[in-house]
Amino acid sequence: MELGSKQHKQLLLKSILKVAWKTASIGIFIGILLIIPSIFRENTFSSGLAYSGYAVIIGFVAYAAFIAWRKYHKLIKNFS
């Protein structure tokens, strides 16, 4: 496999997406753990945890997308 070949680009893209998915899934897991108390008991504390859970999910997904975009431009654009 040569550098810059179609197969090489596919493997790079696959590894970038794999890292992004792992990062996003960690955030989704933590966010869901924070949201769970508001399902069983609705009070101010559990509502605050739910809002922070939503913020964690959005933050991790945005961070994963940013990291994937940055790695894509850093690695794959050089081979174009």
C-alpha cells in the first residue's frame, strides 16, 4: 500500500472516524448517566443534573466532530 493511495486514505478516514466515535460515545455515556436521575425523580437537583448531562453530550459530540475535522484536514488533505 502506497502513501496517498485510495486504500491508504480509506484507512486514515476509518481510523479518524473510529477515534471520533469513541470520544463521542464516552460523552454520550456520561451524559446519560447524568440524565437518569431526572427520569425517576423530578426535583431541582435532578433537573440540574439532566441539563448538565445534555451539555456534556453536546460538548463531547462537538469536540469529537472538531477533532475529526482537524485530523482530516491535517492528514488527508496533504495527500490530495
